[in-house]
Amino acid sequence: MSSPIVVDLPHQLGLEEAKRRIDSGMGRLGDHIPGGAARVEKDWQGDTMHLLVEAMGQVVRVTMGVTASSVRLEVVLPPALAFFGGPIAALIKREGATMLEDKSKR
């Protein structure tokens, strides 16, 4: 196992709205996985979501801890995908910031 990718995403949404957006966004996650046949499982335990994504024989595990002002993601990639850690972290930061943007302050 490679060491996890850790990404912190600050937000100003509050705990419940951040969780709601994350939960609704995970429903579309499979649409963004190459190959089209991804299995996505999510499980909330309090304010932490455990996510498992399996596609093309590879399994990615994600833990998301949500607070009133930030989301911390820890992504564990299998060795075959470890090379893509940097681009995956950049994608998470970009898409996560969009998902957690407070659009009422525009």
C-alpha cells in the first residue's frame, strides 16, 4: 500500500450543508471513472464518510472527515495507481473546492 494522499478543503458551509453536498456529489462519482464500470460504495459513520471505488481491478479507499469549516480527505491508492497521486490530488482540490463553494457569497 502506498502512503495516503491527504487533501484539506476549507469551506464556509457549515457541517450539515457540507455533508449534504458531498453525499449528493458521490452519486455522480462513477460517471467520472474511465471504463464506465465502477463500483462505488459509501458509508457515513457520524461526520466521516468511508468511500470505496473499484474499477478495472483496482480499489481506491477514501476517508472524508467533515467539520463545520473543512473536509479532510485521505485517499489510499493501490500500487498500480500510486504514480497518479499528484494528478489525483490536484483533481480533488479543484473539484472539491467547486463542490464546497459558498455560492451565496458571489
